[in-house]
Amino acid sequence: MQTAFLNVFEDVLGSVREPLLVLDTSLKVVGANPSFYKHFCVIPENTEGALIYDLGNGQWDIPRLRELLEEVLPQNSVFNDFEVEHSFEDIGPKIMHLNARRIYQKPSDSQLILLAIEDVTEQENYKRNLEVIVEARTSELAKARKTAEKEKETAEEALLEIQKLKKQLEGEKTYLTEEIKLEHNHENIIGKSDALKYVLYKVEQIAATNTTVLVLGETGTGKELVARAVHHSSPRKKKALVKINCAALPANLIENELFGHEKGAFTGSSARQLGRFEVANGATLFLDEIGELPLELQAKLLRVIQDGEFERLGSSHTIKVDARIIAATNRNLEQEVKKGNFREDLWYRLNVFPITMPPLRERTEDIPLLVAFYVEKIARRLGKDTPIVPKLMMDTFLNYHWPGNVRELENILERAVIISSGPKLRMVDDFDKPLAYLGKANKTIGTKTLEQVEHDYIVQVLEQTNWKVSGENSATRILGLNRSTLRARMRKLDINKP
């Protein structure tokens, strides 16, 4: 009987995951399955033939185990779920359910004892701590509910106030927007010159469409302000204008910023990151300094502009996006194409509707407005009274050629406000002599319609270029128009060469 059982034990019960022990009548170990050795970190040489209480250098001399084997089991052929708690030196504290069965050859003769051990430490600890956990969680939820109800009441009161103020502001905005948009400040673009009015006219023309816009102009002229003006006058204005400076990052980082990456796409990429194109989905993406974009990325940008799709780095999944592109550069991209530094097909895709921001030397009548705006803004930021700008200083500003444009003017004014301690603004910079070609400052113009502004500005540019319509140093280059568009505007506005 014993031999037969042990054969079954080795052949069948040896594959059971639950630790099993077979004891003889003297409570010595006859055999154990692999799970027992693995679970309790013992070996067969120190187990088989040993008294169960001597296992693990006496660690198994457990009062509850003695109770089961010496008192309970002799009165029962089978006993299940006998709970024993004990701390072992090698494996730490354990809670075990012991299932014991006596195996008989004859009813009166106990031959073997089968002891099955179930480790229920985690379950029992969880059950014992569950009440505490539930009580603590219930208390947290009650506090959170009270906080949420209080915040809801506050939010509802705030919402009513916001709705009231919103109606008031909408009425004021409708009135003020039309009054100041083209005369003084269009999305923080300060000025009233014909050149600036023409820029704002083009902004109004293109804003409502999804057409790609290319903003041209020298450094410091305010190309980003034009991009903002287009965005905030478009149907996408409810979402933020997403920006990236193509000159500020190396090629590999620009690609990551534009298109994003998957987790594990490269060393250190521990999580997925969305690119600017995904962030700008449904909004506008402003690509500043587009002329600095590396050639290897220009093809990818072209694909997004043409097809509205791309893949993140480390992924083959194609993502569809609807992002309007506004690009800006101070470079002559047509010359860059000829030099092989810029893709011709990308140039054509970007140059759909160019807007050229004129340099400050070509809009000198805007200088007094800009000076007043920046002096007040800087003084307020520095906590000073707004100083008066002396006439001699203003004349110097009007006659200076401003190679750094509006940005240079702002920096000069900030230095002047910082050092000025009296009621008048003090000069801190030395200026070059005015350029000979500037001549006298343009006369202040009266109120004109947009069509008159466009007519006068086109005539001014044509006269400046000796009525050269296309080619190098021509009116089309200055105005940012192609030849057919300029001739169509000339016919409509009745502009003829004298």
C-alpha cells in the first residue's frame, strides 16, 4: 500500500503546485513534492527521513502543527483548513491552511499521513486589513464629496458672474475691434502707416481660410505678430497658436518636436511624446525661421502639408492631422532654392500667400506710436512713472535706420527707461547717422479706405522700383505677390505706368 501510494505521489502529485508532505506514523517525512522544497527553501537530503518538527533546524516545531498532527488528526481521518501562523527564518511570516488526511491499508491501521499546505498569507492579510482600508477610503471619499460640493457651488456662482461679464465684454469687443483693428493695434501690431495697413489688409484677406501663409521680413520686424494676427482672426482662434523655432534646435530634436515619438523609439524615450503637429490638430502651427529647417526634414514637412499625415518616431502607424501652417523667415527662400539649401517643391507649397512685414525704416510714421507704447509698457513693468520723450530724441529715432527694427527700438527704450530718474527720458545709446535714402519722414496720411491704402502703397512700391513688375528688386518681390496677381490688382485699382 505504502509503495503504491508513493509511486502515485511521485507520478501524479509531484506536479501539483501546492506544497505536499507524506508522513509515516511516527511523523517522519517519507516524501515531499518539488513545490514544498521550492516554497520553504529546503532540500530533500535534509527533509526525507527527518521528524517533521526537526525540519529547518527546528523551525517546524510549531505548537499549532503539533495540535493538528497529535490531537486533531487522530480523532479524524480528514481535517481541512487548519490555520497555522508562523514566522520562518528564511521566508518570513506565513499564514498557512493545512489539509491533512490519514491513508489506511486497513480501517484499524494508519499507514501514512498526507499533509497539503496552502499559503494564504496575502489573502488573510488583505482580509484582515480590508476593514481598515474600507473605513479609511470611505472617510476620504466623504471628505472629497464635501469638497466637490463646495467647489461646485463656488464654480456655479463664478460661472454666473463670468456669463454676465462675458456678455458685457462681447459688446465692448465688437465695438472696439472695428475701431482699432486697422488704425492702431491689430493683435499688438502698432502703427498707422500705409505699409502696415497693407499688411493688415492681407491678414484680413487670408485669415478666414485654411491657406498656408508665408510671413517674410527682416529680423525684429514682428513676423510672429503677423502669424498671431492671422490665427486670432481665423475660425481656429479658440485653440492656441502652437509654435516651434526651427533655428533653435538641432535636426534630431526638431524632428522629435514636430512629429513626436513612441516609447522606446530611442535611448531615454521612456514614454510616448506628442509632436507639435498633433498638438496643433484643429489649430495653427507657426514654423518660425523655416529657412533654417534641415533638408532631410523638409521632405517630411512637405508630406504633412500635402497629405496631412505623418508617423511618430519609432512607429509605422500613420496619423492624420488638420493643422494650418504659418511659416516665417528672414531669408530669401527663392535664393536658398537656387543654392540647393531649400527644396523647390516645399517653397512652392509655402509660398501660396506671402505677407511681407516692412522694416521699421519704411514705416517711420509708426515710430512715435511705437515709442509711446513701449515707454509706457516698460515703465509700468518697472514700477516707474511714464517719462516724457524729448523732441530731440524723437527726431533722432525718426532719422535712425533701425537695422534691428522694432526689436532694436524696444531694447533701446528699455535701457533708456531704466537709467531715467527724472520726468524726461534720457538717451543711453549712440546712433549711427541716418541713411541717405531715407529722406524726409513720410507725411501723416488722412483717413483712407483699404482700397485707397492698397492703391497708394502699390504705386509707392512701383515708383521705388522704377515700375519694374517682376524679377530681381521688383515690385512683386517687395509686395510678396506673383506677377499675375500684381497685374490683376493694378487693373482693378486703375494703376497705370505714367
